[in-house]
Amino acid sequence: MEKKETFKIKRETHTVSQRVKDELKAFNQIRRKILEAIGEEELNIPDIADKIDMSKEETMYYVMSLVKFNKLQATAMDDMDEYYFYKIKE
Amino acid sequence: MPNIEKKSFDALVVGGGIAGVESAINIANNGLKVLLVEKDLTIGGKMIMLSKVFPTLDCSACITTPKISEVDRHPNVTIMTNTEVLHIDKQDKHYFKAQIKEKARYVDVSNCTGCQLCEDACPVVVPDQYQYGMVGRKAAYIPFNIASPRVASIDIENCSLCGACEKACPTQCIDFTQEDKEYEIVVKSVVIATGFNLFDPLKIPRYSYGSAKNVITSMEMERHLAPTRPYNHVLRPGDGKMPDNIAYVLCTGSRDMTVGNPICSQICCMYSIKQAQLLMGALPMADVTIYYINIRSFGKGFEEFYEQAKGMGINFVKGKIGQIDELENGDLKVRYEDINQGKLVESKHDLVVLSVGAMANEDPKTMFKADTWKQDEFAFAQQKDLFYTPSLSSIDGVFLAGTTSGPMDIPDTILSSGAASMEAIRYIKQAKVEI
Amino acid sequence: MNSKLNARILVFSTDKISDPAIDMAGLLKLHYPPKVYTIPLPCSSAVKTKWILHAFEQGFDGVFIAADGSDCPYGESCTEKTGDIVKRTHDIMKEKNIDPMRLKMAAICSVCSESFVKQVKSFDEALIKNKNAE
Amino acid sequence: MKQKIGVYICHCGGNISDYVDVDKVKDVLAKEDGVYVSKTTIFACADSNQKEMVADIKANELDAVVVASCSPKLHQITFQAVTERAGLNKYNYVHANIREQVSWPHSDNKIGATEKAIQIVRSSVAKVRLSQAIEPIEIDTQQAVLVLGAGIAGMKAAISLAKMGTQVYLAEREHFIGGRIAHWDVLCGTEETGKELVTRLYTDVIANKNITLYTGAEMVSSGGSKGNFNVQLKLKPRYVADVCDDKENIKKAIEVCPVEVPDEFNFGITKRKAIYHNFPSEYPQAAVINMDDCTRCGECEKVCDKIDLSQKEETVEVKVGSVLVATGFDSYTPGEGEFGYQAIDNVITLSQYKRLLAISNGELKWNGKKIENVAYIYCVGSRQVEGENKYCSRYCCTATINTALRSNDKFKNLNHFHFTRGMRTYGKQEVFYHEASKQGHVFFQSYGDDPTKVENKNGKTIVKINDILTNRKELEVEADLVVLVTGMVPRAHNTIGDILKIPKGRDKFYNEIHMKLRPVETVIDGVTIAGACQGPKNIVESINSALSASIKSYSFVSSDKLSVEPIVAKIDENLCQYCDACTTACPFDAISKVKSGSKDVALINHTVCKGCGMCLPVCPTNAIQLITFSDDEVENMINVLANEL
């Protein structure tokens, strides 16, 4: 069965706002930066924040979102029992 | 107006939280037809979002979900989610006309299997409102795992119309041609179960909510502790550190004339004690301090629960919080008046939880004709005959279930819903007109 | 803890009275040995001697009847009747050379969670001691 | 034998899976004889999962189902319904409790917990393997409800049931209705008095033809069960003719009565005669003679011919489908010397103080002395550190504040000193506390381990506290009157609970099945509870619970048929040698002797049998089996549980 493409119909009456476009672009950049920063390593939130030069709380939000979307996973906790490390999910 | 359908029911229940659900089941069990309208994408209200409930520590979802499935498959109940009540007009002695608007979900609910492939495909990430913004969600999404209905929805305001979801959907249930739909409903009685709003802590700037990242609300902590939690652990939103010294600030927005709310919210003491107990379980090494004015553990088994918390080593400090400041490492400096010592004291915590109060939800006011819907001085629904018929609103035939009429806990909400539905059934049975 | 050190105990509980108490022990996170298995019945005076003996034959170290006591929804005679069952069974156990201490009964009311935990713990200890003595 | 069994193991969102290795349970069960599917699920009870389960049962054509999750008391019915929706009989379902009896009590031992979970689920499979489809038994229902207690909760429940068309018997133990509320003046939050509220309710009760009111009525016995209760009520006579319009002579009769006893209506601060009225707007409006007080001197009979000392106690039997219990509470009675009670003459209870305010005019006096300083001592009999009452009585903080505020409307120059354990004017009631503070009431607070003290010093009554609001400074107030704010305790004299076998909670109040899921039902089917007999409540809360209880009671009587559990005992006639042991053991008279061919055998009446199983162990020939608890089922379960994996 041929798939209908109703999103194209919606485009005729609904304009996607610039904000949505900008945020989408920004998210993709941040995601790439985080994944690159982690690479082969296991890093905690302050490390990642340092590496990509973003505030810790924003880093937390994006890393946690990437964990939720199955891109990252938490591994062990540091010796001080303070921070989890995160790595790229296979 | 195009797109208007007419339907009739014995009762319209506004609000699909636990009060609305309980009322709908009670009324429907008596052979009466009920329309349950919920403005959110899922029924379950605030209760389904909670971790565990006091004083039994039952898992909240485990108590909510059976009620939700019961209402969902009840042959006498029609549920409309993502639907707003626009107007309810009393026509004569025994019937009402209501205008409702079902907002487009852009998903054919009957065909969605909840497989979440659209969610995987969607590229857009925005803060997840069901996790109070602590993580992101997609623009094509299912609210949470135990949502009812557990089907997808497209957040059109944030959708980039890329079509990825539509291509990914195996049952072809994504449909961007859907439009909002209005209905005219005729009913014999109305139950208002619109619940309460949480106090907005931004109204107390000295608590630094919003600017200090490790100051969170109790509802956010509730999410941290729930099975459908955002982080899988209790972590500081500011930097992902596992907290080990947590403070609770009771009466945030309650019993506080400076924010215009003189009343007590009735639930915060107990949910804070409950969270503190759960935290002791989740973080065995952590210190938990509860700053309070009076502990109001007044319900069945509550005082015993409070004593149990003290026995577990939770630190109760009778004190009034003056100011909360963020330190460089994200920790918080809490300045308070220690009543026992009679002096101003400073303490440090690495996470502060504001136990926010329950405020009136004034939505019903906009639904009824001006001046017919009356509120009390705190903007909760007026109870016209407080002792004789507590569930009666200012409008005959419109009954109040749960926190619509004031703050209350879950057991009281269930009892109040039982009362509202009993009154509604009696009212409907006495209605002579056929509609 | 090595769970093998525990005795294997069969509990006959009752739907409305003692089983809720055992549930509440869990709710209150009261701990007791894990080899305590429960079969809920409507009433403790429904336990057949045959079942108890069968449990011993099959390898249970002990049988504990969590009786309704005076709370029984089916009638006050419950305590007496359950007592009779235990007495009759004890007699048969003696004939069969099964130590009567391996069958125990106690009234467990619907909120007697702590009492239940205490009872099964001490029963467990007594059974292990008994076993070691053999 | 079932050969296509489905097993579903619930994580319970971590409640189970944090301690039990649910995947291991699933894997072991998959290999079990007769098990066709074995799966885990995060929340078995969630609607989407229930739907999945229904689809799964249908798709795999399963013939029996086991769900391993929380206690069967919470969700057995839920999953029986799932099984039924999938086209199976609900008795082809067995529930395995691996939360309350595994993951929680063994959270300290994950290996042991997992092993136990496996064994329990395996034994459930052993049971379900033998399960058979059973159809429910239908019984005729009495479409009537007995409401016990005619306080506000009982009256409100009776009225709402009657308005639904139900026949209601409303039984009040006292000769006057209204319970606790009849005593009070203006109630908190309105301008209505207790008397007025009771009047409105009573007017409705009397006007409704569906309600039969009995006063002086005590429940003496109850038989039967859900749908068919037979309840005996003993009616104490008033010894005054029912229709008594002879007000003048009754007044004379009261005057001539020589007996004086403390008046309960005023909590003993005034006296009444042996023949008495309750208060001016009492209901029913008729005098009564209390025979315990009466000396049978006959003086009253001489002046009033409506008096009839020959009236006899009667017993009536009512047949109802449901019993709604609204028997209320007792006020805590302080022990002798507790905060000076009965030791110091100006120490009284809140109830007494409220009546004193109601009956006093002009100046407020106690024992002839004018009152200016009133000290209220809170939490008397509640939140006890030493005593048994650990709970908070909920209503008293607000009741005291309301009384104190209202007393100023009637009497000037009263000073109020509140000795609290922390005010609990919860919810909107907070505004009254605020108002009292604004009006200059003085509030102190102590902790439970350092209580307020009441002392008599040189004839003066001194109240002392180490006040934590002022850095534990020892403060003293000389009080003209000390009011003990007594809490609510369960009824001391309450045979009803014993007769109906209603379970009690840790606080000794009647216990509901589940505070949130089934808050007004008891484990005794057909018996509901309302108002303060379940635990402390204020008026609004009592009314709400009364209406909730009435909707549940209504569900038992709204139709003339009711389905009951078909779990009954069965006799094997071949084995039965009728000896009458089972007939004697049965508490319900369900077993009788009948002829079967040439021999006598026992016959069980299945609509009367409650399935308790008391007849099982007494049978010398083992001729009786209880459905779902047959020898095969129980012994197969034992076989599994007795052996190591």
C-alpha cells in the first residue's frame, strides 16, 4: 500500500516556525559535540561540560536526553560516589 | 460552525485525574452514561505521576492504573483526552449544554499500537513536560509508559513537518490532516474534577528557584523517585551529582500571606516525609533535613508515619527559611530562623526541595456563565451547602469532586468523589426530562 | 546470608485475617527467613491433617498454621476447631515418629505482622536446632 | 489438566524487580510442565499491559493464566477480569503474590527472594494446571440497607440511599438521634449550628417513606451475609407513649421525679432526672425514662397518664442486603490526674466547655467563679508518647480554635492561652488559627516528651510549659479554667463490630480494605463503614465518607440478584457415611442429612455455604472437597514448595 504523505498537506497551511528550525539545528550540533567529546572514553557530567564548554546543567539535560533516546548509557560511579560516567551505547 | 457533533450523556465529568476517574466509575456502575473529558493527552492526573503514596508506601501507579483500566473499558464511559471544555450552560432545571473541543492529535488513536517507532524517527527534541523539563522528548511522542491511552501524539507547535514519523509508522496512523473538532454535548448533570495547580516557586525569589539549579520542587523530586523517572537515579539536575545532603522547605507558597495564600495545603508535610523516607532508601548515605513550621500528620496512620520517619533518622528542624543562595559548586546556603534555638542559623545542602503548595485551578470559572460559578476567597470552588451537601457547587446539578473545592490528600479525594458521584446519581435519577 | 541454613516452613494462612498480616509484614519491610511459603485458605479450621502430613512427607521441616483466632469471619468456633486439628495431627505425628514440635499454630490477627515475623523466626530457629540435634 | 498456561511476571516498577531476578523467574517457568508462554511486564496492572495480555492469551489460545505480582487482595480481581476478557473462565486464573510476600520481606536477600518467587510461581502453575471453569452462584438479594447509628453520617447515608429508592432501616442506640453534632453551637466554617444541621437531616429522615427509624435500638445478633443479612435489633422502650402531645403533664412528671443524675447531654456539668428530655429541639421530640436511673417510685405516673412503666423490650428482625456502620467515636476520657483532670476542680474537657458556653448567659462562670483566663491543653489522649493512642485526632485543633473564637462573640474579656503540640489547622481551617492569633490569643508549644503541666498552687490553677516558641523558656499561666482538648477514641461499648466481625486497625478504629482503592468497604462483604468509626474525621469528611459508603452499600442492593463466589464444599456421596460431624462443624447450617438411594448422606446447600472449609478436616472418610482447594490442588502446591529447585 502506498503511504500517504499527509505532512506535505499540512505544510500548505502550517508554517514551521524559525524557533523550531533553530532549536533543531542547535540540538543536532550539541548532540554531535557530546558524542564526539565522549568518543571512546567514559566521562561524567562536569567533564563533558568542560570539554564542550557548556554549562553543567545544560549538559545534564542533553546527556540525560541522549540516555533516554538510547544514544548514551550510564556506567559506573566514581570513587567518591558522586558522579556517574557515561559512554556511547553500542 | 463546521465539524460539530451532537451527543448526549447522563453526566459530564470534567477532569480525568483520580477524582474524575473515581466519579465516572461510580456513576457508570449505576447504569448511567458518562462522558469523561480530560484536557491532557492522558488520564491519570497528578496521581499517576507520583512515586509512592503515604502512609502505606504503595506504588502510586499500581493504585492508579487499575482504576484507569476500569474506567477505560467501562461500557458506560466515553473518554475524550486532549479535549477542552469551552462552555457549560445550564438550560433549565435538569439539563446542561456543553461545548467541547477535541484538539487534533495528528494520530489515528484507534490504529496506534504505541510501538514508539515515530518517536525514534522524530528529530525534534524539546523539554518533556511530564518530566518537568529534566530531560527532552520528541515532537512525536507518547506521554509516558503507563499513559492511558498509550498512543502517540504530535506536538504540532514543535513539529518540523519532516515526515519522518509518518514514514516510520507501521500502521499508517499518523495523519496531519486532522483538525480540531467541536462537539455539542447535552447532559443531565456535571461533575467538576479539575484538580489543583502547584504553587509556582518563582513567586518567592529569595528561594532562588530557577536561578539555582539544584533547587527543585517537590513534584520534580516525585519524578526522580517514580518508576517512570527521568534519570534512573536521584541526581542533581545542576550537574548530575548524587546528592547526599538534601533539604526540604515546607510551606512553600502555603500559609504565606506574602504570596497571598493564607491556607495550608494539607498534603505537603506528608508527601515530604514520604519522599524523605524514599530518599533514605534510595540514598542510604544521605542526610535529609525537613524545615517545617508545624508538621501536620493528621490522617489515618499519618502520625505513626511521621514518628517512623524520625526513627529512620530524618532530621526535622522547626524553622523558617529566610534565604537560599547558590554557591559556586552548585550547593545551597540556607539561612533560617531556628525556632528551638531562637536564632538565625546557616546550613549547607547540596539539593533543596521546595514543598510547593496546592493552589486553586480556576479553569471552571471560564466554563460557566459569568457569576454563576462561585469561588471561595481562595479561588477554590464554592461549596454552597458545606455540611449538608459538601459536593454541591454554586450551580444546582454541578457537583465537586476532589481538590476542586480545596486541598486534600488521595483518600479524602476518593471519598469526596464518592460523595459527588452519589449526589450526581441522585440528581440524574430525579431528573424527569428525557434528553 | 546463606539461605540454606533456614528451615523450610509451610504456612497455612487465611485470606481475610492472617494473610493480610503477612502481606503487611512485607509492606513494613519486616524481614523473615525466605524459605517460609504460604498457602492461603479461606479459614484456618479448613486445614486437613492429610495436607500437613503430606507436607512433612514431601520434605517440609515445619508447618505453621496462622490461625484466624477470634477474628475469624466465619465464626468464633474457629480457634477451637483449629486447635482440635492441631491436637489430632500431633497425635498422629507421634505415632509416625514425627516430632510434634514441627507443627505449630498461633493466632495471627490481620495486623499481627510483627507477631507473625517473631513467630516464624523463632519457629525457624527451633526447627534448625531440632534438625541439628537429630 | 491445563496444557497451555500463560505466566506473566510483573516488575511492579522496581518494587519486585529490584529484589527478584524476574528474568530468571521467567526463564525457569518457561520450562515448567504445561507452561506455554512465560513473560515479564513492567506494570502488569497498567491498562495497555492488560490489553496486551488479553491479546496474548487469545493469540496463543492459552487455557489458564498465572500473574505473579502484588498481593491478590489488590489485583486478583483485576487479572481474573483480564482472563475473562480473553474468553477464559476466571477460575482458570491463579494469582501469585511475589511482592508483599517475597520482594518486600526479603529485600535483604535477593538470591533467597528470587528462589522463593520461582517456587511460588511454580506452585501457582501446579494449582492452575488442575483448575476448572466454574460458574457463579446467583442469590436473591434483600433490597434494603441497615444503617447503624443516626449521627450525621448515618442520617446522611440513610437519606441518600432512601432517595435512590432503597428501603432503609436506621437504627440508633440512644433514644435521641444526632450523635455528637447535636450538642454543638455554630460549626466551624459556616453560621450553622449543630442543632440546625441535625434538624435538617432529621426532617429529611422523617419525611422519607423509605426510612424506618428505630431509636433505643441495639444490634444483638446478625446472621447471613452479603445480600442476605438477618439482623436482630433489641428495642429499649421509652416508657412514655409514642405519640405524646401532653407536654404539660410530661413537664410535671419530670418535676416530680426525685432522681437526679449527671446529664450526659451536657457531659455531666448539669443534672437531669430519670425521666428527661434531651434538649429543646431534640429528636424524636419525646421524653424518655432511663430505667437504670429510675427507682420505680411511680410519682411520674401519678401526674401523667402517658407514662407506661409496663412497656417491654422488643426484638425486631430486619432482613437487609447490606449493613452500613456509622457508629461514630467516643471522646477520650482523661485518666484521673491527667493534666489535673478530676483532681483540680476547674479542669474540664473541651466537650464540657462547649456545653458550658452554650448554656451560660451573661457572665461565663465555673463553680460560681467568673472566668477570664482560659487555658487549652491540646492533644489530650492523642499523639501519646506513653499511651496507646499514637494517632492525631485531626479535628480537635480546629474545633478548639473555633470554640475559642466563638466564645468571644458571647462573652467579653476572655483571654485565651493555647498550649499546643504544634497547630494542625490543616487546609482552609488555617484562617481560623490566623484569626485567633490576630485577636491576641496566645499560643505556646511543647514537644510530646516534655508535656505541659497543670498544678494547683495555693488554690490557684497554674499551667506550665517549656515553650519551644520562646527558646524553651518556662512559662506559666494562672488559669480560671483549664480545657483539655480530648481526642477521638474508638467506641468502648461497641458490640456491633464484634457481631459483624469488622477488623480493626492499629489505632483500633474499624479498618477499610484499602485506604485509597476501597476506603469504605470492609473485608466482610456487604458491610461498609462511614464517618468517625473508621478514624477521626470532621463533619465534611464524615459526610463525604457516608455518601461514599452509601454508594457502595447501594451496589449490593440495587438489583434483586447478586452473584456470589462459587467456592463451596462438595460431598462425595460414595465416600460419605453420614456421621453428622460436618453438620455440627458448619457454622452456617448449610449441611443437612438426605437419603441417597439406600443410605444417608450429607448434602450441602450451595447458596448458604460460605466456603470456609470448616467441614473438611472433621470428615472421617475424607468425603469433602472444597472447590479450588481440593486435595489434589493443595498437595500439588505442597509438592512444589517442599522441594529445592
